Amino acid sequence: MTATSHIRNFLSSRTARLLFLAAVVIFLIVANFMFNAYYLRIINLVGVNIILVVSLNITNGYTGIFSLGHAGFMAVGAYTTAILTYPAHRKPLLFPNMPDWLQSIELPFAVALLFGGLLAVICSLIIGVSVLKLHGHYLAVSTLGFTVIINVLASNLTDFTRGKSGISGMPRVMNMWWVYIIAAITIYVVWRLLHSAYGRAMKAIREDDLAAEAMGVKVVKHKVLSFATGAFFAAIGGSLYGHLITSINPNMFSYAMTFGLVLMLVIGGTGSIPGAVLGAVLVTLIPELLLNKLERGIDVFGVQLPQMYGLSQIIMSLTLIIIIILRPKGLLGK
């Protein structure tokens, strides 16, 4: 058994999960008192990306659906939550043409989160029933088309989204505990789903959908289920992301966002919850804490390196190529 196999087996054990959970709680408590606002924001961003990548792993990793629609579902959740939580007394100034009944609504953040997730589920059901009958790159392009449609709607429905100007001044209702409690719930729900009959059916579809259908698995039904589950948590992650930044605009939810999440999943490992978490942590922290400093120019052993903008993208791209060559399923992929 290889060292990677030993690591993967340990990470899947109950002891490792409890130790990891305890370590995360202790770290968050310490960080909440000792870290400044910049580092706390990065920690929150890591948690949001864990939610997004773990939910993307349901479709791309476990069901074998190469979906590129995650950013679209993020946008649905982010805009829905932003509108529903925006202070009612300020809405007439920011949304003068919004219907009166919607201007008067101001919901608690938790309730608005659920509404955003449910609206994303409805969208996933509308497009999933037809799109999920496709395979391969046809399916990927179709889901990418959904992201483009949502992006165009967000840019043009100015009465509700303010178009390219976006929605700013969103209430600061989110904190570290919101993010990581929801991240823990996401991981637990996905883990329970994957260890159920539905999860085994999803894995069978990933390996061979024709064989799975011959064994009595309703392929489209299970694909739609995985697609809707991923969409729900993508919308939740998008809502948290918007309230973390406290402003949203259509450019935040372009296909570049989806490709970034796919990068995290591929590096960490498709078909593995620990791999999804690892990929989200690495691809969030390394560019932010290390590569961006290299771009601005640093002093190394008395030698001043020049500014090299775009270096982080080059290094991450090379890392992706190397991992695909050496570990096609990612660092912890199955």
C-alpha cells in the first residue's frame, strides 16, 4: 500500500475526522481573537470555497457530470439573498423601480439563504431535466450556457440587480461562524448522501451510466438529484460570498469563477471530500498569501525581485499540469 493510500485511509477514519474538527474549532477561536481583518477575510474565503468545491464534487466528482454552471447558481443565491436582506428603508434609493411589495421585504439572513438555495434548486430542475440527458462536452457546454444566461440577466434586469453597477452596501451579517458551521453542514450532508443508496447510484452512473441503467438505476433522476443538491449549496456559497464582500456584480459570477472552482477540485482530488477541502484550502491560500506577494516584488537574500504581474496564474497553471500528469485524479482523488 502506498503512502498516499495510507493517508487517504487515515483521513477517512472517524478518529481523523474528530481530530480535524477539534483542530479547526480551536484554530477558529484563536484566529477570531488574534488575526486582523485581512487574515480573517481570507479564512472566511477558504470556508466559502470549501462549501462551493464540496458541492461541485457531488456532480463533477461523484456523478460524473462535468458541470460548468456552478457560478450561475452562485449568482442566483447571491442576488436573491442580497435583495431579501437589504434594509427596507434603503431599498427605494437603490432600487427605485423595484415593485413595492419587494421593496418592503426585509428577511433575516438565514431565511434569505434558504430562499436563495431553493430558487437555485428550481433553476436546476428546469434546466436539468433536459440538459442532463446529454453527455460529455455537450453537457459541459450546456451548463456553461446557463451561467452565461444568468450573467446576462443580472446585467440587464437593472430594476432588481442594478445591472453592471451591482448591489453595494449589503448588511454585514456574516461572520466566521456562519461560514464554517454551514461548511460543516455541507460536508456532513454530502457525506450522508454519498453513503446512501442515492450515493451508490451516483457512483455507478459515474463509472458506466449504461450499465447502471441496465441494473435498474434511474439515471436521469439521480443526475437531477445530484445537480439540484450541488445547486442548492452553490447558491448558499454564493450568498455567503456576496455578504463577505458586501457587494456583488455580474462579473463576480462569470465562467472564470467556475473554472477556478474546477481547478480546486482537480488539484485536491475528484470523488473525495477531503480532496475537495484540500483543494479549496490550497488554491485559496497559496495565491493570496504567497504568489501575490511575488507579483508585487519581494526581497530574497538581498536581491530585489521585480514586479511580475500574472505570475500567480502561471504558477497555478503549471501546478495543475504537473498534478494532472502525475496524479490524474488529484492529490487525494479516488
